[in-house]
Amino acid sequence: MCLGAPGKIVSIDGLVATVDFFGVQKAVNLHIVDEPVVVGDYILNHVGYAIRKIPAEDIEGTIAMYRELLDGPPGDLMREDVESERSRGEGQT
């Protein structure tokens, strides 16, 4: 299984956004995102690509669900997948 990670766009330069993932900022490609995004929007990131904009009404629930995953026990496969996605490319921005 491979999960994406939700993050908040903090800046955009062309087709690359700097996105905050629970305190980790990294560059994310905007070439394939499903609709236009602006600073302040939340996206779902998968291997360095924004794959969809998270609707405003879904942000709170989505973030809460991912926080639960991140607080899961060490060795939990879903937690490891989210941590991997979150830390992939850490320090790029």
C-alpha cells in the first residue's frame, strides 16, 4: 500500500509548490494536480506530486485522520507509509 500525505501550500513558483507537511516543508510538483491551487490550499502529495486539492470542507477531517496514523504504534505499516511520504525529500526547501 502507498498513501499520499496531506500538506498546506506555503508558496508557489511556477509548477512547484513549497508545502508544509506537519512541520516538514518540501518541494512538490504541481503538474498533475486535479485543479488549480493557491497558497493556503491543502493538497494530497504522492511521491513528490500534488495529485489532488483537498476540498476546504474535508481538510479538518483529513488532517485529523493523518494525525491518528502518525500517532500509531511503531511498526504500523500505515504509519510507516505516511512517515515515508512525509519525509521523502526532507530538507529540499
